[in-house]
Amino acid sequence: MKNKTKRPRTPLPEGSTEEGIAALAHYYDNQSEDDAAAEYELGLNKKGYTWIPVPNALVSDVRQLLSGKSKPVKKKKTLLTEPRERLMEMQKKRRVAARGHK
């Protein structure tokens, strides 16, 4: 027999009740695929809203930025932020290295 340990209860979101959450879960658990698709389409076409695809790796950063609690982001050096001369130098090294491996 497994030893069951009680996990601490997660606090409910502000303004939520257990009954409200149960009703919401019941609604979505019993929703047909057609109703779910229609609800999804309605959400996509809602006036006053724009949907923007965000790479998964950036979702938490975008949420923080939108919340107004963002810290200044330090730009990482990438090929897009380095000076043109440095890029040209790197490309030249790659071409030379590629010729040597033929």
C-alpha cells in the first residue's frame, strides 16, 4: 500500500470559489468539439484584441513586460547586434574554413 501524503492546497485565484471552479471545469469537460472550435474562433475574432504568436521560450518575458514589472533587458550579442565589420570577418573565416575541409 502506498503512503499517501497530503499536498498543501494551492490557494484559489482572487475572486474564485471552489464552486465556480468546479462549474467551469464541468462546462469545459462536457463541451463538444464543435462548441470548443466555435468558442475558439469567437476568441480569435473578438474586436479590440490582437493575437500575436510568441515563441514558448519568450512567453514568461512577454508576460512580465506586459505586467509592467519588467526589468531592463540586457541585449545579448548575436549576429544581428554585432557591428557589420565583425560579421564580415566571421563570414570570411567560415569561407576559408569551408575551403580547407573540401
